[in-house]
Amino acid sequence: MMKGAMFLTAKFAAILLVVTAVAAAGRPAAGSEIVEVTSPGGVTAWLKQEEAIPMIAVSAIWRDGGAVSDPEGKAGRANLVSALLDEGAGEMDSQSFQTRLEEHGVRLSFEAGRDTFGMSLQTLTQNAGEAFRLAGLALTSPRFDADAIERMRQQILIRIARDLQNPNAIAGRVFSEVAFGDDPYGRSIDGTQESVTAIARDDLTGFVDNQLAKDRLIVGVVGDISPEDLKPLLDVAFGGLTETAAPAAEDKAELRQPGVRRVVPYDTPQTVFVFGAPGLARDDPDYEAARVMNHILGGGGFSSLLTEEIREKRGLTYGVYSYLRPMDRAALWLGGLSTSNDKAGEALDLLKETIRRFREEGPSDEQIEKAKANINGAFPLSLTSNRAIADLLVALQRYDLGKDYVERRPELINAVTREDVMRVAEDLLNLDRLIVTAVGLPEGLAEKTSETQ
């Protein structure tokens, strides 16, 4: 669980300001000089050395360590662990551990995703030894003190209760339940009030012992550190981990109820929609074509067709969007919008009509060229910090994209043709498979099962 307050010394904060200024001036992002580093203990990381600023960013994930690993009846376990790993480790209780981080200007956080468990570490180069040591303590010797467990449990329960009153959160949760049923993908990462309450200390230690293992670990490092200096530090942080993780599910997760519309009555002035259909895996040869297709249809902000038709021409919503969501055991094309209750039926009809027309007629050559230019132009702007580049290094390894992907990516995007976009649209934009969840008091809208039209 990412925590809002991270400790920063005045010196560290000042250097962060310098980093921001350099990034704004257009500091080059990750290039081809990515080096694979292997520690004496066998821990491997990809390193992008950047000597301009005396800082280091580390991103790490564990495959299959996210919410998918939560035991039956204990949904939210990985998330609770992520909230507790920096709440005391070794001989240091929560306050002592946080003070130690603060004294050395170290930012350390953990986060549970659906498929993966992640760690982020940022430090001044001069404090790298202590930063990696503290990360290693958190990973291998977390205290899981009773008071810390209950404090973080209560914070999560409060968030769960708040989400039960949030139409956007309700729509997302119900979509997952409809799409995946009792599969782990159908559960909330946070869990439920019942499942989080049921998690015991032994469940937390079991997660660390069985999920945070070297064979599932992927590490990316960016900053002012050489390969030789990084090698021993990798063992300091990760060398004490279990060698092999518990077996993970390998079967694919299929959408259980394609074509279903689920309406959740909720007393609010607006209806919130989440919609989606089967998508493409990240390693699918057509993924870049799907990226271009989605940008034109709903991922390009104010330039997208859905925004033009539903917001600009009809004024039915302040925002509508779509995006690709590849996961390890399934892939989705997802989107959302909100509108006044009395316009809900009209908005959904227009959404479906715009999707249908795009699938049948496709985009113009001009729309395709603009989408390519926007996608290629936006990508470097997302890599203006060491943290962002470290995350990219992890993604390159996770999806086996290669060290030269950043250089090849514009060519891959530019190679997409209109025929590619039409082929992908034909596959993904099948309205018979579109799942829709609506939260509010929508007019002109009824539930639909997969058997009804």
C-alpha cells in the first residue's frame, strides 16, 4: 500500500527540486546503455547509470506476488503486507524504522498490485549502503508488531468502507466480479471488511516466506552508481530472500459473463459506467496496433472519438475514456464515463453506436497519423525521473521487450497500418462481448444477461 507521507530531509528535498528542474529541461530518458548486473549471490538487475545527479532509484516486483496470491477468505493479505513492511524491521519498531529512513533521506514504499508485489526505493548515492540495508531488513525481517498490524488494518478497513460509498469504486468492483466471478481477478486488491479482519499474523509471515522469493524477482536500478558498486548492494537488499516461491496459478482467467449489463441502484445524481471486453496480452504481435486503435477511439483525451461524440457534440459527460489493460492471466479493453441519471440510456446507446461505427468503418489515415505522433511524442515525457525509468526497466524485463525497446518503439508505432487497426478493432470491439456496469439511478437502462439483447 503506497503511503501518502514519505520522509524527506531538507537536503534530499532540495535535490529533488534539482531533479525536477533537470527533467523539465528535457533530460534524456532511458537509452541503449542498459547493463545487466548480477550480484555475487545471483541477484540480477538491469542498470541505467546516470551520473548527473547523486541519486539512485530502485524498482522491484515479484511476479505472482500480488492479490492473486491471497488465500481464499483472506483477500487483501498482500495489500496489508505492503502497508506493514516499513512499519518496523529487525530491532527497530515502527517509529525507530521510520526515523532511520528520515535521517538518511530514504524513500521506501511497497505496493500490492493484482498480479505483482512491488517495492520502490529512492536514496542519495552517499546513503546507498544504508538505504539498501533498510530495504533488506524490511523484506527479510519485518516485525509485524501487533499494534502496527491493527493500526494499518484499521486504515484499510476505513478505506474499504469509504469505497462502499463511492460510485466509481463500486462500478469497478462490480465489473471485476461480473467479469471474473470467483477467480482471484474477481476480488478487490484491498479485500473486504470480513477478509481483512480475518487475516492473522501467520498469514503475513507466510506471505513473506512464500511469495517474496528470488525466482520471482525483477529489479531495475537507475542513477549514480556503477555496476561494480551495485553488485554487493543487491545482495544486501535481496540476498536474504527465499530462493523459490510457492507455486502460482498458470491457467488463464476467462471472462465469465461476456455481454452482461449490471445495474447497481445507488442514490446519486449521476450514473457511473465501467465497460470492458477481452483485450490483448502485452506480448501479442498486434499490441502496438491496439495501442493506436485505442488512442483514436478513447485513449487520446480530447482528441478521441468517444470524447468528440459523447462530450463535445452531445454534452452528455465531462469525460469518457478507454485503455488497454494486459494482465498475466487475462487481458481487457476497459473504459468508463459518467452522466446524469436522466441521460444514462442515451449516453450508453451513443457509446455503443460510436464503438460499432468505428469497428465497421475504421479511422481515417489522418487520425492514424495523428495518433502515432501523439503516442510517440508523449512517451519520452513519461520518463523524466529516475523512478519512472526504473519502473520501465522492470517492465522491459517482465514483458521480455528487450533492452532496445525504447529505441525500437517509435518504429513499431509508425509501422501500424490502417489494416492493422481495422483487424484489431474487429477482434476487440465486439459489442456482444461488452460487459457494462452502471451505478446510480439510470433512466432508460435495464440489466441485461448474456442471453438477452
